[in-house]
Amino acid sequence: MADRQLGLGALYQQSQQLAASLQAFYQQPVGLYFKPESAYYIALVACMQAGVIAVPLDAAHPLTENLPVLQGLRLCLTTQKHLPDFNGMQGSVLAVDELLARPAIQAAPNSADLPEALHRISSSGSSGQSTVVTIGRTALAKHVQEMAVAYGYEPGTYHANLSRHSSAAGMNGFWRVLLSGACFVSADLRNETFLQVWERLRQLPELHSLQGQPSVMVQLARSCGRLPAPENLRHLILGGEPLTPTQLQAIAALLPAESRVSYNYSSSETLHIALHTAPLKTLLQCTHIPCGRPLPSKVVQIVDPAGQPVSDGESGEILVRSAYLALQIEGPDAEERLQPDPDHPGLWLYRTGDLGRWTVDGLLEHLGRCDRRVKRYGQWIDLNDVERVLQQLPEVTEVRVLALSHNEEAVLVACLVRPDVRSSRADLYAMLQPQLPQLALPEYWMDLERLPLLLNGKTDLARLRERAEAFIKQGCAIDASEVIDGSTLEHQLRRLWQKVLGTRLSESPGSFVAAGGNSLKAMVLVTHLNAQYQLKLPPWWALQHNSLQAQRDALLALLASTRSSEPLQQAEKDVLTPAAVRRALGW
């Protein structure tokens, strides 16, 4: 048996002896501290046989990072090579290598007597809030039954998974493949390069499907897209994050055009919720890629903040109703997110915190997180929308947009992963200008080799925020003068005037006051200009420069300067006398 090409029969035989050794921990959580290797999967199956709750831990991370999950564990299984990591740690630690060398004393409990809890996973979604999710056997059995049909798992076929072995995606992918009688191929990209993984997969003629997050698949395609694909690989399974058309275009290099793609919407707490499978060439024509229809075991609702259903096409929070959800969630707001359904006894309701909508065809679209809206100068900005536009830029493979406070003002920071940097920050800014409102354009652009990750493979928002805060302290904001000429600036000013004045301007509107402005609207206009161009114009500036052309020329002069404090200080010193204000207002 190859180290990471696993079938149920071989695993079952090797795990029986280990299961007998675990009987003393029946119905208790046991930690599994491994890298992705055969011993880890043997221990997983042994825990299932012995009625022990498996708690996967990733040995690629320092043990101290796993401390929140280790609390309450009496036993942790590992291999002899990892035993030194536990020096000074409390609790029992056993090496699987030694346990397998001992003779079996007694059989594991009968499967009919096994407890409901199966495994616990430390999880964190896009909200960045860590939780511990307990999955039950009943929910997993239903999940395996549904997905074996949907994904085409058959005995003798091989299915590879690029997710971390200790993540929810990796764990549940392992169970549904193995319990369907197929063979599971693990490929953890922290232990192998993309080229090594691809070469190993090419040696498996029985390989039928490959699963992973879109961002990971994009990196795989950029590394290996020009190499021959595994002989019979015709099915890509994507999920774990929103899928954009630009990502799919890049991923398409991995497979022939006649291949099919499955895009799922799921969470650790609910397992799979919805699925959409279609030919690759069909999905490549989509401007938005849906995640399909709910699975038979799930009922999905889209609701507004008051909990009322929204109309088709309108966005709202995704709610899931089912009898097959997580047994328990431990973490912030857990009781609010998972509750018994008052209208359907025996069912549970889970508030995903995700934003979604129904298409006219009755398909679900996943739009990101609900809690990612920020208010800037009275205007609501959805960071999901900004990220979707950024993700469509050709050289961007991953992106997160953060809203941070700087000098008591809200600023946007675009955190980009661009393996092949071809465009300057100013070029990117210019590409986005026609597609986003001015207030939605990030002021700061930070290039990263990769996004920081949590143990489960999700973005570590806390670490990313720390790096972004340090970045903006260096004063690395985009210089608007790099991307704005006189014509563009006048066009933007005209649009801003129309917004502030609430009317459509004539070809030659004359002065701001003649067009319907007053002192209050002048202050509103200046507020918008300061936000858009990172200026400190005084409230009366719009009255001092009282026409489109005058404002255009004054702004160009400021933006073309070195943006040092001198022109800003001068603007702040320009004080209008009461008589000048009266003349400007026509009093």
C-alpha cells in the first residue's frame, strides 16, 4: 500500500489492533498529532471502530498552536518521530508505531453500540472566529450516501484531495471516499511541491477526480498546467470558498475541455449544502458561477436581517435547515447560530453568516460573508464586492480586502498574492476605477507571497490585519496623481457634483452655487473629496474654487505635488473672509 493511496480494506485490517488498544478511551476525545501519512489514517479508522472521538491535529504546526484544541484530551496519538514535540506537555502520549507492535487483547465495541460523536475539528470560516465542531455518525452517513452518488465514487476508483489532512474538508473528504469503497489519495501541499503532487497523480491511471479550494487549484494550474494530465482525470471538485470566472479560466489548464466540474457550497458545521455539476466548457461561459441546488438532506433559505425571506435575486444571509448538521458547536455565538427549528421538531437551523442569493433558475449563489460591510463617509461598501472585482484581474490569484482605521478614518487595504507581478499599484488602481465606486477603491495595496493561514487552511485574519496595519504605518498609500489626468478628474468631479446636488448637470453648469449648491452641500462635497483623494481640504474649499474647472485645476495642482505637508498646510491656511463667503453664495 502506497503511503497516501488508501483503500478501506487495508486500513480496516491495520486499524483493528489499534482500535482494541483504544478501548479504555471509549466515547472520549483522543488527539491525533500527525503529518499526512498512513499512520494518521489508520488512527482515524481505529477511532471510528473503537467508539473514540478523533480530534485531528496538524504536526506541521508547532504544538503550542494546537493548545486550545488539546485542552481536555487525556490521550494524544502520534508517531515516534513526533514524540519529542511533547516534552514538557501534560497528558498521555502514545506512539502508534509501538501500539501496532503489541498483540491485540480484545475486540473493539460492536458498531451498534458506538456513540454518536465521531470527530471534532477546530474550524474558522471567513469571519475569522475559531470554533470547535463535533460531527456525528448519522450526519456523516447521510453525507457519504449523498456525495457518493453526486461525485461518482465507485469501488476501485481513486480520488485525490488537496485539502489539509486535519481540516474539515480533508477529514470529510477522506470519510466519504473510504466509506464509499473507493480509494483516497492525500496530497498535502505543505509537504510536497505542486510539481511533486502532479507527478504522483499522473502515475495513477485509476484517478478519476481531484478536489481542492479554487485558490489552491489556481496555483496548481500555474505550476503544472502545461504538463500532461493524469490519464483518466476528468472531474474537478471545487469548494471551500467562492469561485470566480477568472479562477476557473486558470484552472481549466489542468483538464481537457470535455471534463466536468463540481462546485459545492459547504461548511464545517453543515457538511455539503448545495452542489452544481456541469461541463467545464459550459461553466467557462458563466459570468457568475452558482453553487447549485440544495442537497436532498438540506433546506436552504435566504433571509434579510429581520429573518424574513427575500425575493429571488436579492441577497441575504443563508440559513440551513436539516436533521444532519453538527452535533455541537463550541465558540462565539454558537447558541445563536445553531438552534432547534421551532416549526419543525427534530430539525435544526444553522445561520451560516454567509451572503447568498437565488438566481432566476433557482440556483444558489454564494457571495461571501454577511459581516463584511463597512461604512465610509455615509456610504456602505461591501468588501466582498471589492474582492470579486480584484479577483478578476489577470495576475491576481488570491486577495483579501481589509477595512482598517488610520488617523481616525476608515481606509481599505488590498492584500494581494500575485506570482507574476506585471502591473504597478497605480495600474491596478486605474483598472478598478471604471468598475467600483470611488469610495470602494483601496488606498493601500500590499503584495504578499502568500496569505497567512490558520491550522485549518483558512486565512488567518488576525495576522493579516497586523501586517496590514504595519504596512499603512509606512505610508504606502496609492498616489492618486499617478492615475488621474485632467479629463478624468473633471469627469469624476461632475459625477460627484451630481451626487451631492441631486440633479443632472448641464454641459456648462457654471458655479457650484448656480448649480444649486450651498454652504452645507459644499461641506459634503469637500468631505467626499478628502475621502477619495486622501486630502485635508478645509470646509470652505468648494466655495473658494467655485466651478468645475477651478476645482479640477486646484486638485490637479495638489495631486501633482509630492503630497508633502506643504500644499496641505497651505490649503488649511486659506481662510475666506465673511465678505468673500457672502459673495460666493450670492448673498
